[in-house]
Amino acid sequence: MTHIKRIRLKLGISQDQFAHLANVHQSTVSRWERGLLQPSWDDLVQILKAAAGRLQPHDMFPTPDTFFPPDTFSTGAA
């Protein structure tokens, strides 16, 4: 499950309602959730503003390990 879908489900709303919050088309939300497209920073900020009080910044901007496997930046040096 993508991070965007987790956020939408946490809010308890449909893709169409989420699209309205983000000021995008429902098909864009569908692409985000399927991992075919990534939301821009502006999209994420818009969602956070529109969902004020229902989301915290850490819900929108998770830690780097959410996006990268643990050894992504390993140099192999001990």
C-alpha cells in the first residue's frame, strides 16, 4: 500500500474526496496510489492544509526509511 493511500484511508475518505482536498482529478489520486505518479511537494502541502487538524506533518512527510531500503546508501566500508 502506498503512503498516499494510507493517508487517504486514515482520513476515511474516497479517492474523489481526496482529489477534491488536493485540488487534482480523481485519476491523479488513483495514479498516486498505484505508484505510477508521485505527488509534488505542492500537492502534499495542499493536502496537509486542506486536512488541517486531521493530519500531522509527520503523516505527510515520513522518515527517509519509508522511501529507501536500509542499505540504499551503504558504502560497504566498515
